[in-house]
Amino acid sequence: MTLGVELGPVELPSYDLPAEQPSVPLATYEARLRAASAAAAGAGLDALLVYADREHFANLSYLTGYDPRFEESLLILVPGRAPVLLVGNEGTAYAAVVPPSVEVVLYQSFSLVSQDRSASPRLAAVLRQAGVGEGVRRVGIGLPLSYHPVLLSGERAALGLASASGRVLRQGDPMSASLGYWGSNIARGGFLAASAGDLPVGDYVERLVAPYFACAAEWYETIGIGVTGGELFEVARRHLCDPFFGVHLNPGHFIHLDEWPSSPVYAGSSVVLASGMALQLDIIPATGTVYHTSNIEDGVALADDGLRAEIAARYPGMWQRVCARRAFMADVLGIRLRPEVLPLSNLAGYLPPLWLSPHLAMRRV
């Protein structure tokens, strides 16, 4: 089968750096809280409880702007009453970011081990005070990260999600690296190699990287408004169904403050992608062999004509970067996106299998 891709010289463009971080107005949080409370009442719920910790905070941050750091937290929404946010000892100062309508309550059981717990009542009493009722059973770089950074090499590369270690890098090592800020994730897999002679197998590019890149390129060109998750799933199935590739996670998922809120991409999915959605290309071969993996994980947003115009007007710097990324993908890599697909990474589509030769990357023939 002719894949129509090759490994060739590629020069990455020079992008400007964003100078501003967009913020969410308090009025927006207030509207979200009212909508959540109304939805809870409409569903017949007496109360809606939103739990959060450092790794699972997106729902709470979406509603209030508060993301717990060392501690846990709980938002209590009872229709017809003011929202109540429970925080631990170290969260009380930071909780000043929440809207004024939210009552912040110190609940010290959310505090770290060995800290004082004498100044707050038991949870059942706190919940009753918040209006839940008697029926309750006893009970980086200046941007926040969405998960722990990953950098693995050599024999540790097979561990997948392990933390970095003191292992010294060696030429020929299999490598994995990923970094996720809120609303984004960048991940790559390959070898610390300068040429094919450094690799443990001579056909690494032909056997694994080329079919993987062909799949990723078609995924990029398929995704768009009106496409179903099932259609994206079929792209991955056609290219990488051989058990050798070991692809077992959803080949694509939503991304927000959490790295993986949920996924519309699964066999037979009828979920229709719409404007305003942000998704991650998350197709990761896990061969379990000396071929290691190849990975090109980045995010895109879907935006119709109106949303694209709004982005260009409100965030011109971002819009210029998006346009430059689209041009690089089309003109250099041969990946032509639909107009509504906005790449969110400067590396979107860029796949250098030999990390010591970053000027060599996969591209369409």
C-alpha cells in the first residue's frame, strides 16, 4: 500500500509569543452558576455537589474560577440558595477568586495531613447548613498544568506515565515527552537518534512512523464541524487496526482544563462535532516491542465563521498564530485542514522520529 508520506527536511516557522492570557469575567461565572443550579432543579435534584482536587478540577473551575492546589474542595449548589464552596486551610486565601455570590466555608478535613482540624464542624453539619437537608448520609511557567509533565527514556520509556528520573540519556534511547497546560497537551514519542543507524531496528520509519503519520494526517483532514466521532474512529481503524500498533485508547478526545474530560471518538459514535469544541489528536501506538512508539499529540478547536471572526477580533495575536500554523501544515507538511479547524499548538502535524535530527520530519509526498 502506498502511504503517500516520507521523511524529509522540514524547517519550523518562528512564531511570536502570546503576550496576554485571556480571563473569564465574573459575570460569566455567575451565569454558569445560575445555569447549573437551574439545570439541577430541572433534573429534580435537591442539590448538585461538584468535587475537585488537583487532577480533577475542570468542573469546579468552570463554575467558579477556583482550582484547588494542595487540597480538595467541594461546591454545593442547592436551587434557590447561595452556592457554598468548601475549602481547606490553605485554600481560604486563594478562594477570593470566586464570584461574590459564592459563600466560602472552611472545611478543614480538606486540609493536608497534620494540619489543624479543630475550627470547622463535621461534614454532615456543613452540608445541612448549606441547605442539603437531613437526608444526607454520614459521610510551571506561570500557567497551571493539566497533568504531571512526562519525560522518559531508555527502559523507563515503557512506563508511560512515570515521572522523570535521574537516568542519563543515551544515543539510541526510546523517548517519550509530554507537557500539558490548561486547555492543551503536547506529546511526542520517538528515539534519541540522529540517523537510522542509531535505531534498534532499521525499518522503524517504514514499519511504524509512516503508517502512523498517514493516519494522523487523515485524522487532521477529516475532523470538522458536522463530522461524527465514529468517522474519526474509522480513520484510525483503517490505518492502525493491526495488533502490532497496539492502539487501545480512543483516537481523539475533548480537552479543556482537564486533559481528558470525555471522548466522542469511539466505534459507532454518532456524536456530531460542533463549533466551539476543542479536541486532542490522541492516537498512541503501544507496540510493546523494540519499535517503541510514535506520537504526535496536539489539540485543535472547531470554529464556525462567526466564532472565527470573533477570535480574530478579540485575540488577533492568537489568530495570526493559528493562520501561520495552518499555512505550515498545508505548505510544508501537506496537511490541509478544513477552514473551521484551528490548530492550538506550534508543533501541530510536526513529527520528527529522530530527535537529534529535528530538521527531518514526516510530510505528505
